[in-house]
Amino acid sequence: MSSQITPEHKLAQSWLAALGEAASSGNVDGFVSCIAQDGWLRDLLIFSPTLASRRGHAAIAEHIKPSLASLKLSNFALDPDAAGQPTKSMFGPTVPVVMLAFEFETPSAWGKGHARLLYPKE
């Protein structure tokens, strides 16, 4: 039996590949371009030794620029747990999104992330 890749999985995999490539290569502009213009980054001890939230491209870029290249983030992958798999949901009554969880590695630790991606207009 072959499993079908859903549109949600395709979107999540494409986005995660772009994010992972930018992160692995230390490309701040590429990383930030994977986030909506008014999107949020909630940093829980990855980019800095504190808990921080940043909104918008300029604030996110300023936050990650000092450490992105030196972190050597790698091996970005969708979370294998069923609860983290890409699923279509709604953000408010009219905005369809894809919710997902992902994992990545640093030389000293494993990381986890969660994302809400805008679903392409149909």
C-alpha cells in the first residue's frame, strides 16, 4: 500500500527544506524570508541564552544574526510523532493554515520547533 503525500505535507516539507537550508548555511535573509512579514519567532534558548519573542523581519533578523552561522543547525525534519504532523487548521474564522512540528540538531543538542504556515489560496 502506498501512502499519499497530502498538500499539507508538501507545503510543510517545502517550507522546512528552505528553512533548513538557510539555517544550515547561516543565511539570515533566507531564514527570515521563511517567516511571514509580520510573523513571530519564539526563541527558547536556541539563538540566545534567554527566552525571547520577536515579531517582524527586522526584529527577527537582528535577534538571530549574531548566532545563526555559529550554531551549525542541521538535519531539519518533520516531527515523526503523529501529533506534530502537518495538518490543515484555521487561524480565526477565515484564514486556513497548516500546523506542524519539526526537529533539528545542533552540535550539542536537539531542537524542536512549531510553525503555522499560511495555506495557499485555492
